[in-house]
Amino acid sequence: MARIMEPLAKKIFKGVLVVELLGVFGAYFLFNRMNTSQDFRQTMSKKFPFILEVYYKSIEQSGMYEVREQDQEKWLNSKN
């Protein structure tokens, strides 16, 4: 019975590994896009504000506090 389960266990392990790698690369791509594009951050604030909040908190942890204020100032000025 153990020999029968080995190929299944390998397939499950490979599937989990692929899903985890896709998640890591997806998170990196999303962070990089938000980090380089203020317009993309504005889109994220409208569609997924909770993800933008995680982005702001993560960069504030690294000591960059001005990004949130710059975004809010630009978005406020663009409405006027």
C-alpha cells in the first residue's frame, strides 16, 4: 500500500510547491507594481483597499512614511 501512495504523495507535493511558488511570484509582482506606479496604487485603492493598506503598512515598517501622504495629496489635488 505504501508503494501505491508514493506517486500520489509526490504529485501532491509538486502541486503544493507550484501553488506556493505562484503565490510568491504573484505577491512580488503585485508589490513591485504598487511600489513603482502611483496610478496603480490609486486603482488598488478603489478596487482592493485592504491590499493597499497592507502595502502601506509594509513600507512604513521599513521606514518610508511619506508614500501614503504623497498618494493622498496627489489624489486629493486631482479631484479638484
